Amino acid sequence: MARLVAFTLSVLSLSLIGSQRVYAQRADVSRQGHNLATRQFKSVALEGQMVQLFSMLGHDYDIPIGLELDSGNNDLTEYRLKLDDGTLPELLDQFVSQNPKYDWFIENGVVNIFPRASHRDPFLAEILSLRLKSFAVNKGTSSWKLEELLFTSAEIKAVLDARGIESAGSIANFSGGYIPQLGRDFSLNLSGSTAKEILNHVVRESPLARLWVVSRVRPDGPLRITVSSRHQTAARND
């Protein structure tokens, strides 16, 4: 079960509210041409700490996921999700029953997991809701470069500077010999989108990335943004 993707498990967080019911499908069926609302799970068994758990769900079952961790997250709990035949909401409800500090909903084809209001970091909520005038990445951009572009965007940098908060930087997410990629032919050019919308677009449209995480390790700590992806050779449609 320890199929880790290219980032450390000590990081990160996500935003959103509400609850909409949708369905999922197994990873052996292509994501193309299928809506989350029509996809089914069979024989699912996942176990791991929070980031690892959703990394496996995202990458093994081809589900775009955004995760906002609660402020100062130090949760080392091993979560277990098991489903013989059922839906994505059933799996997500299993998680929140084990950790009621969190909630979930699905927006525009992306699962968002986030702390309930009393546990959210207001700074992270502000960052995710910031609307960027424009944001673009070229073909062949790595996940690390995407993270750097977000940190250095005028809107996010202005908030970081005003609050005296640093960014952790992509090197903080290094876990081995593979630098996570977004896909050789993946690019984007968005105008007027929030940081959350940009991250959701990436994990929904990239052939490799399936999980973004936003967090601070401690309440006064640096901002961390991580985009997790499969190895380049693992993508069917890249």
C-alpha cells in the first residue's frame, strides 16, 4: 500500500464547502469520456496517513483531488478506506467519519477535502480564494515550476509580503530522484481564476497530476503548495 508519490508526507492543505453526491470508477477505465457522476468503485482497500491516503486514491483510481490541511497539522493517524462495491461518496464519508474535523465536496470534476470552519486556517482560505489576473504555464512545465509560479504571482506574493509569511519552496517537497511533472504537452493560460480554481484545473486536466495539497506545518509557518503526479512513463495519454 505504500505507493508514495513525489512529495513528502509532512506537508500541506485545501479549501471548500458543501456536499454534492457523485460516483467514481476504477483506474482500469480511462478517465476520458467519463463523468465522475457515472463512475463506480469495486474492491477498494486503502490505508495510510492523510496525504498518502488521498495520493493513492487520486493516482491509483485516476481521481483529481485537492486537499487543504488544517493549520499546524500533525496528524499521524493511519486511515482505512474499504469498499467492495459502491460509490465515491461512500469512501469519502468513511474518511470524515474517522476524522470529523474534515468535510468534502466535488466541484467541476475535482474532489475537494477541507477542514470544517472551526479548524480551517484563515490564511490558507484567503490564499485559495485569491483571484489571479492571469496565470500561465508552458508545455513541459514541472510541478515544482508550477508551485514556484504560484508563490511568485503578484497576488499571492503581495499577501505573503504583507503578512511576513514565507513560502516553503518546492525543494521542501523533494522526496527522491524524480522531479514531478505535469505532462510533456500540458499547458494552461487562465485569466481571473482563483488559486483554488487553478490548482483544480491542473489536477483535472494534466495527464500526470492528480493531487494538490496546501498547508502550513505550524500556524505561523511558511505556506506550502504541492502538486503530486505520477511518473511520466505511467500516464496512458501523455
